[in-house]
Amino acid sequence: MRPTVGRLTPLFTKYCDRYSPTISAKVLTFAFTPLLFTSSAFADIDQPDLSDLLEHAQTMQGDQFDAQAFEALSKRIESLPYDAQQRQVFDWVESHNSYEVTVRKGPYGVPHIQAADYGALGYGEAYAAAEDHVCNMALSLVQARGESARYLGAGANQSNIAKDAVVRGLNLRGQAQEAFAAQDSEVQAWLAGYTSGYNRYIREHKGARNSSWCSGATWVREVSPMDLMTRMVMVAQTLPRMSGAIAAVKPPEDEDVVAANSDTKLQLAALDAASLEGMGSNGWALGSEYTENGRGMLLANPHYPWYGESRFWEKHLTIPGKLDIYGAQLLGSPGVSIGFNKALGWTHTVSASQRLVLYRLELDSTNPLRYRYGAEWRDIDARTVSIPVVDDSGVVKAHSHTIYVSEHGPILTMPGMAWDKKYAYAARDANVGNHSLLAQWKAMGEATDLDEFIDAHRTYNAMPWVNTIATSADGRALYLDNSTVGNISDESQATWRASLKGDPLAAQLYGGRRMVLLNGSDPKNTWLDESSTPISGTVPFDKRPRIERKDYVFNSNDSYWLSSPREPLTGYSILYGPTESARSLRTRMNIRMLENEYGDAGDDGRFTIHEIQRALFSNRGLTAEILLPSLVSACRNEGEELDEACDVLEAYDGSLNLDSPGAPLFREWITRYDRLDTVNSGKLFKDSFDVTRPATTPAGLAESEQAIQSLRDAVAVVGEAGLPLDASLRDVQFAWRAGEAIAVHGGNGFEGVANLQMSGNPSASPIAGVKATKVADSRYLTDNGYAVVHGSSFIYTLSFDDEGPVAEALLSYSQSGNPHSSHFADQTSLYADKKWREVAFHPDDVADNVRSIRVLRSSDDR
């Protein structure tokens, strides 16, 4: 039974005595005390009581919170049911708000949001974002509260139970409380304003009045700043993405409901999640020596999901005299993570660093819940959490689930890493304790030059898993791998390198997934603390890879080594990725374009933003460039059987444009190989990698027999799909928008194209409007074509002139996730036609492009 606020008054003094030793007559100041990975008095969000309502009120009002007024309110409403009490408390909080913000929207629904302070800015951001994406925002907050199974059921293979078990068992709520307490007053006000703006939208569109796909869903409800903070904690960390591997764990000879019913699919999905599969990017920063006008230029080309909660949303944020920034942010978060201001611009690419370190624990032969640590034994903690799960009849029942946690982090299980009586395996996440992600993005956006921008990284060290590529109006080009990794000693690194020769599992994990496995029973492998790092046990700023140049820097998700091919970088922690090793085909293609091997920058070798755009959308495929002539030659030796295929491939121009006949046939051929085959010599490439020629090796077609068999298989798949062998991507590669197929250009990682568009199954998304079934044994082709599910997303090019920034952009999947919106697919059509749009940044340009103006005042919501 839910408690009532009738309990509030007698508990009030006890609560304040426990959690807030300092209370004035007017202001309550929290002293949040939860520890990482431990239980918290705040963690039980299924039995709301004083802590929920009091926490909401205090986090919304900050140092303006009136403890005496709150107690008086509790007395007035003590006889009401809990839902009515909550409504009264939320309304009481809102009655004290005083927000005013102006939202101007341009032709593609992009809001220009102007306010006097961060609280009001957040109010406008959230309201405008909810207009476009309330469903995805609400869903992400359900996940952050550990309530997926409560509203959506157990999930396939009990995946929702696994998600909730990890959120609760690792106490993300408690971590969020510690994170919120660590923010300065402006960031706290920003989160409170964002909460208020979102909640206003929910109140105005409650029930079936929300026109998007979640209309009437019970999980679309008002939230608290702590919900938003928990969501940010989840975004920063890797462990919550690996719920299938953590929740599946069971000690030897023990039984567990989720573990017993889970298969390797969830565990393999956890491996993909650990490497942020489905998220990548290209980023170019050009300096004064590499641009026609001698100023900085930037290409931002993040490759992110087209569906779900990890989409970008575009916005322009202004606080006069303090902030003026344009860009995009992931749904449900304030601020801009990729964008530009008057002095500089930046983008992020997913880093090849290892934010997660795996540990093998040597177990006590008499007790599998103890492991050796040096000369002593330490316990594995069993955490049992209660998870509400709704069944098919709509009844919610409590499900008990246990996860297990060592000093290093949670125990997990993956293929080849089962918990037996000899070993268990744990994972430590470097971003546990990363509280400053929003504060760092705020400081980056406020920077007035590149030195201040660098200082923002140095001060917070909070970028969780991305590189930063930046340029400035005065022509500096910067690369930073400021992602957060564990600070392991030189001795530990040397021991790990040696283990690759004698430990098959360590070699397999690194060779296939770039994951590092250490001996968790040896104290020498514990992370080192340095006083200069805000996050305990992580690498300090001055030991993170950094390059600044006047020509160019870039990254395409390989490690830092060749982020300037003219200044290869080595000597950093093994956790920042391998050096002097083969690069991906996409990295190699980016190097060739930047080195002007295709003439994209013209005879002068200096780029303009339109030349950058043409280079990206040339859609050249490096794989075809390297291998197609040899493949055609081998094909011609096979007689009449493959003549038509040989003719198609010989005529194929090697690009991933919409009207390049033969692209699907070549794709079906190359995707018969494994991903690692496209990096290393062996099955696909004949000539080995040469460290002195990293952009051109490996090369040459290897085994013609396998190549021809793969071609026969490709011909069969294309035929099974009912396509002619000379089909083009216009016939078969689509962005699905509410059942409408829009043919789009771009390729996948196998094809060595910069403009990435990966295919998959969009059936799980309610806005795709299509169900897809694989054709034969094709890797990507379905009965609804190559359905794009992630790839180029918020793309922008930036330059500077005497007036400041000049930018053009595209949001490939469009601004709105509401199928009824006019901005649901408008930019998708622009992307398909390679039509960039000018960004309105300067006040006169914004005014010239305004399609609507709305002034939001919190006083209007009373």
C-alpha cells in the first residue's frame, strides 16, 4: 500500500535530522550521503513517501526551499490519497517558479530559445523538445527509474527485468543524488527548469491529448530533476548498457530466474553495448593552413541511431551576455553536446578507448562468493532488488532479482566468461562517479576562445566515451581524446601485454573486442588515484592524447594514433587503444579525402565548407576502389555462370550513391566476410599492413576461391530478393518514416565509405511503420530493403568570416519523432537529395527565418 503524506508530518523532523543536519527556519540544505554501488535511503522509488516529495521540492527550489512552508502543506493534505498529495506538492513547487523564455522556430522546426538565465532556458528547452519527442523522452526516464518492466512487461528474454535489476542493483538513483549535489547552482537551476518545462508539457497534454505514438500511455508522466540526473548518469556509464551480462549472473549451483531463461543473445548484445555498437562518427577540424580563408573549419558527422532515445535534437540556445550556442544534444538532456558559438565549434566521435576494464577473480574453492585480493579474501556482495513487473493481464507483481558486486564492480557473464568454482569475472566502469558531464558541456559552450575550451576539459575531465575535435575562428585545429579511462600502472600494462601471448581469453577479448582483461586478485592492477583528477582512479588530463595543428586533425573512431597522419601519436595508456596497427577502411578513406587524393579541395589543396560537403557526400567506397578490379578479374575466369555479375561489377562506379548500379550486389559480396577481415590481412586482403603506409594497407584481394564463392552467394541473395543484379541503392536502401520509404544514400563499415548508413531491423520502433524479415542469409537485406537504423545524423559544416560563424547543416532523420508533425521527414528528404540548409545563428538571420514565436511563462501554467 502506498503511504500517504499523512505520514509526512511525524516523519519530517526525523528525516531532516538524518539527512540534513543544517536547517534554518526557512531553508533546508540537503547533505546527500549515498555511496556508489550501495543501498540508499532514496533508492526505493516504488513506495513513495516523504523522501520522494521532499526531495522533489528541494531539488526544484534549491536554496529557496522553505522547510516550514513545506511542513505546513503536508499538514493540510495529510488526509488525501497519495496521488492527490503528489499533485498538491508538485503544484506548490510550480507556484513558486518564475520562468520566462522566448521560443522562435524556423522553417525546419529548429527552436531558437532565449532566456535570461539557465533555469528559464531549461524550461524552454524541455517544453520544445517534448513537443517533438515526448515519447522517447518519457521512455528514457522510465528506464532511468528502473521501471521498464513495470510498464512494458518482462521483455524478450526478460530484457526489461535485466535493465531494471541493473539500474536498481547498481543504485543509479543514489549515484544521481550524489551527482546532483555536486553541481553548482546554475546547473541545478538548469535541471530544475528543464524538469518544470517538461512537466508543463505533460500536464497540458495528459491522457490521449498527446498526438504522438505514446498517446495515453501510463508511463508518460511528470518527473523530477533526479530523474533527469539519473538519465545522465546512465548515458555516461557503460555498465547499464550491459544489463544482459550483469543480470544473467548466477553463482555456481545457484538458480536465478533471469539467468535460467536468458540466452547468449543478451550477453552478446552486452558486448556490443560495451563497444557502443551503432554509435560512431567522423570529425574533421581544419586549421588556417588548410582552408581557403585561413580560418578554422569543421565537419561534424556523428553516426547515431535513427530511432529511440539516443537521437539528436537540434537547438539554438541564448542567454544574452553569457551564452550563444547552436548545435544538438541527445534527447532528454539540456544544453548542446555538439555545436558552435561565436568563437569556435566542435564535434565528438566515439573513442576507441576502453572505459571498461574486465577483471578475472580467483575464487575461494570452498566459497564461490569470496575472491582472493593479494594475501586476503574479499566478499562478493549479493544485492537483491525488488522489481515491479506487469503481466499480460495488466497485473503488477513484485519480482525479486539478485546481482553480484565485487570491489572492482559487478560480476558479469559472457561467452567464455562463466562464473564457475574457480573464477568469476567483474567489470569496472571509469565513468562511475563522473558527475560533471553537463557542467563541462556548459563550460565548453561558454568558452570565448580555444584556450578556454581546453580548460573546460582540463577542469572537469568529464567526457565519458568520446573524442573532441574542435576548431576556432583564428584557425586552430584541436584533437583531444578526453574520454575517461582507468589509471592503471605501467607495471600493470606490461603484465597485460605479456598475457596476450599466454592467456587465450585475454587475447580473444582484445583481438575481437579491444577489451582489456586483468587479474583482479592482484592489487597491482587496482586503479591509481591522482589528486588532479576529478574522478577517482582515472587518467589525468595531461596524460590524455592531444594534438593541435594548423593543417588538420580528424577522427573516425579508430584510436588517437593517426588523428594527425602527419604527426602520429604514441605512448599513452593501453586503454586509449592500439597504435601502429591497421586502421578501419573508413579511417583510411577519411585520410585520403583530407590529403586531397581525390581533388575535393581543388588545385589549391585548401577546403571550403562546400568542398567538405561534396567530399562527404561523394560516397566513395574504398573497399571497391581497392578490390573491385581484382574481383572482376577473378570473376571473368569462372566462365558463363557469372558473366552477368561480372558485367555489373565491371560497370559499378564503386560509390554508395543512389544511382550507382551494382552497389547492392557488391554489398552482398563484401558482407559475406567478417568485420575484422576488412581491417587485417588474411581472408580478404592479400598484402599485410605496413606501418609506414597505414592509409594504403592492407590491400590486394586474397583468396580468389573464397571471393568467387562469396560472389555466387551474393548473386543468389539478390535473386532471392527479386532484384536485378544491376539494382542500385535507390531500389533498395530506405529510411522508413511511418511506413513511407525514402531512398537514401550512404554505405556501411564494410564498404569503406565516410558517410555511414547502417542497415538493420527497425521493426521495434513505432515510428518506422514497417516490419522487416531477412532475405535468405544476407547480413542486412530484408524484404523491405536495406532499412537504415543508424548512421549520419546531425551533420554540420562550419566556417568563420568577419561577422562570425557560417554554418550549414542537416538532421538526417528530421527534427520531430511525431509522425503527425510537418517536421517528421522534411530534412530526411533534404538528406536524400544532398541539399544542405543554411543555419540561422546571427540575430538578423534568425529574425528572417522565424515561422513562429511563443513566449512561455510559468505564471501562465497556474
